[in-house]
Amino acid sequence: MNAGALGRNLGKPYTAIPDPFGCCDSYGDHFVTLIERSADLLDIPVETVSNTDLYESGAFEDVTRFLLEHRDQARDVLAKYQDKVDESYVPFRPICASCGHVAETDAVTAIDLDGGTVEYVCTDMEAGDRVIEGCGHEGTATLREGKLPWRFEWPAQWRVLGVDFEPFGKDHAEGSWPSGADIARNVLGDVPPVPMAYEWFTLDGQAFSSSAGHVIMVQEVLELIEPEVLRYFFTKDPSTARDFSVERIDQLVDEFDRFERAYFDGSGTEARSRETVEIAYPAIVADSAESRLLLPYTFAAVLGMTDDAELREKMARREDHIPADASTGAVADALARVDRARTWAERVDNAYNYRLAADLPTTEFDAATEAALDDLAEFVEAGHAGEEIQSEIFETARDHDLDPGDLFAAGYRLFFDTDQGPQLGTFLADLDRAFVVDRLRREA
């Protein structure tokens, strides 16, 4: 990344700054491309519109001329929402022909409405807590060679683009939106669009921060969950804050699975009515004609502990997650979740981040441990749930005068070739029973 390209071009339009990453036409185009690619990955149709192109083509020219003609009225309305609006304020910021900076609202010295030009002096401009020095150039700019200040540009966009519905973050709800709606009504004479303010998104409980590296890209998310699960996340109540938790992503997937089941059984969920589910689901899942096989996400993470595709399917069938009459395609689609869940386990390094030993590890146990493992194999073979197996490990250890920790360690050694792992009883219950019995008997 060429960070110097940003520093040398502060104050210029984003579309005039070279892309510091070197892959796109400009700094602005770089981020537009990221948005478009992300939308493509999620199969969401978007049409991006360039403000630069709109200004240069003259699309903003009429509304800009109107605002300049009625600049006294524009100042009066804006002054209700913003300080430092005095007689020098002009609702147009010309782009300096010499240095390329976007001049401030006090740079215009004369206006020719008939000719569609302004005279300006390139003065200093404020950017956050710093000042970008102007070059002092005196020149003439057409109404296509500059831009409106944001507070006027937003309502101008509504007119030029025919916007009738405008969603925005809550930071605009008490600032730009009230002033924009006022300017639309009382300066431009337009009806503002229907607003929808939405709450913040957070990542693992903290605000997104590109400077701190606390971000996640769509392509990263899709390594963990299916596109429809992420689309579902964005349909959740926008009036409440939404946290995208990578650590607890299994809960989001479980919520989506309940949502999908609710659609096909004609019910609602704890968060959505039946009517809402019926409307939202087809918009989220393109092929909504029939229900799909959905492996529970954490069970998929368990299957991800082995690379043996045959064993994965066998385990899923044993737990009745795949019915006997399931088609080959349906089975493949269901098992596709396993690799995503495996990636999740590795990323957050949770209880599922272990690898099942494909071959019997080399082990040496004393006679008491071997006898305990044989008894445990007999218990598993009889058919018991995970919690029952977990309790039996303690009982079996005591029956053979063993420390329970030593018997757990023996189990982990047999299945993972390590001395620790996930809750052993639950894990063994999820595995293929015959495989577990043979491994406990040190036979396979």
C-alpha cells in the first residue's frame, strides 16, 4: 500500500486520489469496487452511481444554480443546524484548477448565474483537527467543476436521483437528516424521502475500526457461513444495535435454521411473526421452493474434526441429520457446511478446534487403563447419550482406581493424539459408534 499517495492528496476528491493499493482507478473507485464485489458475493443486485460523474455530466447543475440563486434562504435554513454560517458562506465548493483541492464554502468571491460560473480563491480548508493549506490560486469554475456541501448535496441527490426511501445510520438522525429534510422542503420545495434510521453494527461487541484493524470483510465471513445466513443477519430489526460475533457465529446460524424451518412449517419464530417470515424468507433465499437439509452448525464443527468424507456422512446419518432417502445433491449441500464450521473452529480456537486422528495413535497404557477403556467401550456400544458417557468416564475411572483425569487423557490420546480436547463424552456420542468402540479397544 502506498500510504504516501493519501497524504500528498489530502483535500482532493476521492476520485482524484490515486489508489494507494494500486488496483483501481482511484481511491474512491477502490472502495466502490469492494462494495460491488461484496454485493456480488452475496448475490445482492446493486447499481452504484458516481457523484463525480453526476457533477461532471451536469446532472447537479440545475439544482446547484437554484441553491446559489437562493443562497440567502439556504443560509437561513442551514444556520439552524450548523455554526459558522455567515454572509461569506456559499453553498458551493469549487475544485481548484491549480492544486485540485476542494475549496471551502467561503472561497467563492463572485457568482455568475447566467454564465454558470463562480470566481474563487483557493483558501485553507479544515479537515478534522488539521488544516490543509490552500494554494492561493484565483480562478473561475463552472458549476460542474466543484461540489455542493454535504448538507445540501444530500437533498440535491434526492431530487436528481428521484430518491423516495432513504435509510441512514443513527449518527445522521440528529444531524444531516433534519437539516436535509428542512432544506428539501423549505429551500428546494421538494418532499423528502421516507426515512429509516438504523442502529450501529458492531463486531464482537466493539465498534468497527479500520485504523485499529477491527474489521471483517464479506469474503472472510463467507468462509464461515453461507451467503443466506449473512443476508438474514442484515434483515434483523434495524432499530436495535446488531453485533456480528465471530466467536458466537454458531448462534446466528442456529437462528437462521430456525427461521428457515419456520417458513416451511408455516409458523413464526421467537423474534418474527409468521407473516414476517413468509415475506422475508424468499427475499433471503433465492431457491425457496423446498426445505433443505441443514446440519446443526456445532455438529458440523464436530464433523470437521475429521477429513474422512465417508465418516462425516456416516456420523450425520447416525444422528438422523441426513435421512435415508436424501438425494446425493442434498447430502452434498448439507455437508458443505462442515468446511465452514471447521474454518470457524480454527479461527476462534474453540472447543471444536481439534483433529480426529485418522489412524490409531501409538500408545502405551497400563493394565488398569486398558481395562477401563474396554469397559467404557462396552458402555458406548450399548448406546448412550453424551452426558451419560461423560458421567460413565468418571465412574469407570473410580471402578479401576484411576484418576479421572488420567482416563480422560487416555481417551484424548486415542482420538486426537493429544492430552486434551473437547468434552469427551459428548464428542464420542456424536461420532460413529462402531468407530468409537473399535478405537477404545485399540483396534482401529
